Amino acid sequence: MQVDAFTMQVDTFTMQVDALQMLTLFLSLTASVLRGKRQLQWRNHSLEAIAS
């Protein structure tokens, strides 16, 4: 019985770790997307400045 409880705790822990990894992945993806947008905007501003 104690072994079952221990395995359940380990399972819960692994699930929490998985969730954390997914959250980290999502946050880094969002950050890189935002960074890319900012670079695109900056590039557009530069092109507008050159054009004018």
C-alpha cells in the first residue's frame, strides 16, 4: 500500500514537471514571437526612414 502511494506521488510530480516544461516552452515561444515582431517593426521603420 505504501508503495502505491509513493508511485502516485511520483506520477503527480512527473505530471507537474511536464506542465512546467510545457509552460516554459510556451513562454519562450511567445517571447521569440514578440521579439520577431519587434524586429519586423524596427525594420519597417528603418525602411520608411530610408524611403522618406
